[in-house]
Amino acid sequence: MKFLEKTLIVFLVLLLFSCKANIVAKENIKEIIESAQEGDTVVISEGIYENIAEIKIPSGVTIIGNKNVVLRRIKSSNNNSIFNLSNAHNVTIKNINIELLSNSMGIFIESSNTSRNIVLENINIFGNLQDDSIEKDAYSSTAISIKNVSNITIRNCLFKGTRGGIYLNKVENAEIINNILNSVNFGNIVVSNSNNLNVSNNKITQPGKGAKHFHPSGDGMTFGGINDKVIINNNYISDGYCYLIWVTGELLNSTISNNVFRSGSTSALNINDGNNINIISNKFDHNLGVGVLLSKNYKNIRIEGNEFYNDAILSTNKDAINVVAIDNFFYDNFASDRLVGLVGQINTQERNQITDRETLVSNIYIRDENNKRINHGDSYKLSGESMTFEIINNGGKKINFMGYPQIVLNDTIISKISRGPRKSGASYYKNFNISTVNQPNVLALDIGGTASFEINKTGKNIEEVVVNIPTTDKEYGPFFFYLSSEKQN
């Protein structure tokens, strides 16, 4: 019996010290979280918490939102974060909505000693870059910024309308999986000087989208510095304002596979420097540059089993070593296309199939809200303060529009190529305005497809201007029509 009693006492002591506290926070969440002990779980009660000062997370703490928890910044915070995990280890944050409606950041980590074991899951971060009424100093900042961390997971998170998305610097062993990034200006997923990364199953739409005070700029994924052992798999990246993926630094021993690249405003995948990279089973669909651009110092590149739709492979370094392209398929190629198939320094080419088609006569036109047709070169009189128009591709091929609709010019596209005065986030000239805030920078319009845009009258002047909607195909050429407005009393 004595042995059993001693064993029971030891068990109870161990149980006592292993218990983890569950703390429910309904108010004063900053004080409660910052005073939590290692092993504690802080459950934030449902509700909206406004203008909370930066919360510094202790090591070993789990933070979980109960139902609908919203942390909202509506006052400027000098770019301070909501959660600061610098120098913290073994931290999990789940089920939180963050609204960065002022000059603030979402989650920030910059550790002097490498932070370890961080999980960010089911976190939705919303910015306000698509609100045209917001002043520049009130815009949201970067959603997540991380430096010097080992073993981090960011999964099932949503990012919408922020200044930047996920920034990783000096990170080792990371999983960036199952996230959605929509209309994030500047960089969306930005990685530098990191290794052993799995970036998979993410959906990135309209990366680099501009706003009233910010020029459209930014890639779907950007890799700077030296990055080693990166898996980029099964991501969907579309309607970009710059490269869909840009390796501006160096990428080593990595695989880019099973991704969809659609409608980037430049090349879909641009690799400056790289060694031992496999580009396998991806789909490149009507990007404005080329599908794959190899541009500086690279070697041992294998491009295999990919599908290219009106996209090509371009290798520009004549001294590149061991560039291999095999079993790739090239569709929707037309006689007028600038680049078709494999171009430049490709050392091994085997079993690539290229389909050629004759360019069919285009039949692009504009239709107003009264179902009136506007053809190329027509004159049109704007009868209301605001009117909606549709672009219709009734021709023989899918077509890309660049910067659609580009802007309103004060002269014909033939005699004046200048973009003219430009208001960031809008296209205007002489009492006419075409809002571009909610328009894609690049539009890939299927045969029979339509897309709408709006023209607003901002003054009484009835001068004639030109609406220019440029395409990337020389057979189609730029589409433009002359615009004036009805005289006002």
C-alpha cells in the first residue's frame, strides 16, 4: 500500500504542475495576454475590440478567438502591430479577425535570438486600400512581417486590401499553406534569405493592386536574397500588376510545380538567378510577357510537362548551362504572336508540342448600357453623369488587355502616345474620369467574354477626348473611341 500511496502522490504532483490555465478575456485583453504564463490558453470572447495598443505575446501562450472576434484599428498607431511576437517561442494564434483601418501592422516578429515554433491559423486581416476616401496616413500597412524565425506555420488565413501581405526574412522551416490574398498592394508573399519553405495551396488574386495613394505594384510572390530548398506547389496566382512570381535574388534547389499562372501584366515566372530548379506541371495562361522568363545567371533548370496558353519560354542568357525543356505543350498560338514556344538558350529540347493557328479577324466592340454598339474609331456622347460600358470580345481568340481601360487622352492614340496627367488610382482627363480602383490591370477576355467599366463626367466641358483600351496583339491593335458629353445649361 505504501508503494501505491507514494505513486499516487507523485502522480498528483505531476498533474498539478502540468495543468494549463484557460483564461477567458472579455476586456483588458492586452493586460491579460501579456500577463499570461507559459502553457496558458487565452480565449478572447466574441466582440469588437477597438484601438488596442500593441500586444506583446509571451512565450508558450496560445491565443484563440471565440466565435467572431474583431481587433480593429481606427486610429493611427505609427505602424505598430496588433500582435508583437518578437523573441517569443511556442506561440499559437487562431481564429482572429484583424481590421487595419489606420496606419498599423497586423502581426510583427523581429527576434534578436531566433524565435521558434509559431503557428498563425484562421486569421483574417483586412485593410482599407480600396476605400478611395481614405487619406494616405490612414491606410493599413503590412499584414504579417516576420524576421529571424524557425518553424513557423501560416495557414488558412485571409488577407484583403492591405499594403503588404506576408513578409518573411531569415526564416527557416516554414509552411505557408491554404491562404487567400486578394487585392494586396505591393508584395503579397515576400521571402528573402530563407530556406526549407513549403508555399502551397495559396490563392493570390490581383496582387499589387493599386489604390488612391499607391501605384499598382507588387508581385504574387517575390524572392530576394538567397533562398534554398523552396517548394512552390499548387498555388493559383492571377490578374497581377507585376510578375506573378519574381525571383529577383537567387533560388536554389527548389521546385515550382502544379501552379496556375493567369493574366500577369508582365511575365508569369521570372527567375533572375537560380541553380537546380524544377518547373514541372504548371499552367501558364495568357500572361502579357511570357510564361517563363530566365533572365540573368541561372543553370540546371528543368522545365517539364507544363501547359502554355499563348505563353512562351524565354531564356536570355546565351551562356546558360543545362537548361532543359521537355514534354511541354503550347496552345493558343497565333501567327501574330510575338513569341511562341521555346526561345533563346535552351540546351535540351525534347518532345515539346506547339500548336499554330491562323489569326482570325477580330470583332471587339463596346456596348453602352442602352445596348448601343460602339466600334473602333466611333464618336460617342456621354448623356449622363455616369455610364457603364461593356467590352465584348466577339472575335476568334482570347485576348489580353493591358491597363484596361488605359486612360482618357486628350488626343487620338495615333498622334499622342503620352499617358497625360494621371491621378493615382483613377484615369481622367478634361472633365472625364474612368475609375480603375476596382478594375484589373490585366484582363484576359475569352471569346464571347465581356467586362465592364464606368465613365464619369466631372465637369461641364464638352471637349472631345479619346478612350483608349490597348491590347497586346498587333492584329487587334489598340481599341479607342472619341468621347464628348452633352452640353449643360
